[in-house]
Amino acid sequence: MAKKSGKAGKDKNFISIWQWLLLFLLFALPCIGLVFLGIFAFIGENESRKNYCRASIILILLAVVIWGGIIMLGLSSAIIAAIQTWLQQHHWHF
């Protein structure tokens, strides 16, 4: 466990409020933010920042998978209708 002291500079995992705000602003930039998110997730000595970036990447991937699933569910009826139309045009009956 890290020893609490008056000076935060001794703890290599300490990130000040201003550093967090700058990181949030950096990560909010389109494309550049994703690149830095990937860099900070695997490079550097600050475990707190690395864990935050790794968790953010996991949440982004989870959101993409859920979004893709919702899109596929929404398009599934249109895909099935197109297949049925194609099968009827080509005189296939199932």
C-alpha cells in the first residue's frame, strides 16, 4: 500500500486533478484521443493512468459490440425480407 505523505510527487502513480483534466481533454479529441489512449494504456510507469486507459479501451470495445448487435437486430428483418424476395424471384421454395 502506498504511504500517504504531504507531497504527492513521491508517489509515481499520483495524478493531480489538472493532469486528469488534461487527459480527459486529450482523449476527447477525435482520432488523436484514441491513439493516445492506446499509447498510454501500454507505455509508461504510471499504473493508475495505464489502468484507466485499459478500462476505457474495454468500455469502447464493449460499446462497439453492443452497438453492432443492435444494428444487426434492426437490420435482420430487412435482410430476411430481401432473402425471401430473392428466393421467390428465383423460384426457390423453402
